[in-house]
Amino acid sequence: MSIVEDQLKAIAREVGFDVARIARADAAWEAGSHLTEFVAAGRHGDMGWIEETLARRSHPTAMWPAAKSALVVGLNYGPAHDPLEPLARPEHATISVYAQNVDYHDLMKRRLKQLASAFATKTGHDVKVFVDTAPLMEKPLAHRSGIGWQGKHTNLVSRDHGSWLFLGVMLTDADLQPDDPGDDTCGSCSACVDICPTQAFPAPYQLDARRCISYLTIETKTPIPREFRKAIGNRIYGCDDCLAICPWNKFASTARDAAFHPRAELTAPLLSDLAELDDMAFREVFAGSPIKRIGRDRFIRNVMISIGNAVQKTDKTRLVELCIQKLDDASPLVRGASVWALGSLSPTAFEAERLSRRDVESDPGVCEEWDAGPA
């Protein structure tokens, strides 16, 4: 390893990254063909942007033909609490760890730009930076760089940080010496595959996004399919089950960056409080958060599904009242989820409301929810 590579990694640490390693960007790899198979099987669901950018995702040099090397950086966002604990409190919401504070995309890109600017100034080489909103496959590059390996849940696993790493990439036309690739040490463990509530892994190392709760609560813009609603439980944004169960997390440390320490009000908020948010209040509560991206209506859809799953709560009176209140919401997406939630919590209240509402409902999707009957 030359002084250039050492300096580059030192700069990465200086700007705030927890790990930085180098991979060849121009070497052959199998990730492109795996992605093609994923799309051909329709497992990307409604994420049309994956299919549209398939050619550019097929290889780093498809993004930039001059790229020779990739510096892959990681930022630890390990939680101090057990992400699975809120699942046992059905009247509270469970929000994915990564979304409990600021949007990491902005922070990662800002630091990557600092890093790239410093490297370009020192060496004169061209650079380009990528976070996961760009059509570049970071996880295979991270595996190749030795930061970790793609586990059976298809996410990156690190010996030092478990499953809790945000990834970013700086491509350069510089010919840098690569680090050794990561070794897959999942062994016979299948904890991440076994814990999935919706059985989103057809086989180890394969994901069907259409069944993934993260996809269903974040990417899906339509009503969540009925077959998955009960399994969602109180997960209103994303799902950490397969990440949190990974045994390698025992070596992970809590995120040192305060930007990733959870906001107290987002660790396990009451579903009833979240259901009351109108558009303005939603924007205020989630300002700077990735949750803001899905908009108020999809968010409340998720909340109402989780309210419908709070059937074990002894006193469901307030939740039933909320369901009835949301039957008048301006959004058909919210009304439809509220119909389902009401039927799940109180079939009697469902039948009473259906008598006066079904025939005056104008949205076909909401009518289907009424016609389907109580969950």
C-alpha cells in the first residue's frame, strides 16, 4: 500500500467516516448478472427506477468508463438500544433505526464531497461520489473492498460494525492498490432469513422486495396488500428484524456520530399520536428525516395498518375512535387503511360504519376494503 492510499484513508477518517477501504472498480464481477436476474423475476416490484437504470447499475464502469478504483467508506449507525424491543408494545410504533434522526444521505454526501475534493486537489485525479440514491451498487463494492460481506439478508455485514453501516463510494480514475476482499463468514447461521415476518427471502442471499416490510412501508405507493398487513405488526417505517438479529452485531459499537443518535420522540412513539398528524404537523415532526420523503398520506396509511394490529391492547376504545375519525380523511389511501384497521379492532364497529359509508364512498379501492369485510 503506497502513501497515496494511506493518505486517502486518513482523509476519510478526518472527515468523519468510521471505515474506508479500496477496491478495483474496473474488475469483472457477478453483481450485475445477479441484479439482472432480480429484475427479470420481478422481485423489484414497483421500483421501476431499478429496471430503468439497470444498464448503468450493471458495473461501476457503466456509470463512468474512466473509473479504475473505488474508495468505499462506511459510517456506523449502530443503536444503543435493542431495535426489536418496541415490537412487543403494539400501541407504540417501531421505526427503522436509520430513520430515527437525520437523513444520512445528506451527511454522507457532504463528507464524501469533502473527501473527494481533498483527494483531487492533492493528486489531480478526477473523482465522482455516490450515495445509495445513485445507480451504483455499493454493497458488492464494499464486499470487494473488504469492509464486510453481503450476508444472507443481502445487506452488508462487518466484523467490526455488524449490520449497521451506511455506505458511500468515491470513484476515481487513479490506479490505486486494492485491499483484500471480505470473506463470507455467515456459516450455517440463518437467523436473518428465519426472522423475516413476511418471508421475503426465497433463499439465502436472495431478496424478494415485494414481500419486504421496508419496501411495503416505504416504496409502495398503493394500499399495502392484505396478505402482509398482519405481519407488519407495529412497523410503520422500514424493518430492522434481519439486521438486528445478526450475531455479528455483538461486536458493533454505538454510533459515535450524534447525528445518528435517535431522537427520543421517534424511538417508540404512540401510534395514536402519530395518527393525528395532518400534513403540516407531519412536515414539522419529520423535518430533516428520511421519513418525510414518503409524505403524510403513505405514512398515516402505515400508522393505521399498525393500529389495526394493536388487537392485544386491553382498551381499544381510543384506537377505534381514531379509525372512525380517519374514515373521513381526504386521502383514499388513509381511508382504505382505516377501514381495514377498524375491521381488525372491532368487527361490530366496522359493520355499523359500513351501513352508512359504503354506498357514499367514491373511491373504488376504499369500496373494496369495505366489501372485503373485517380483517
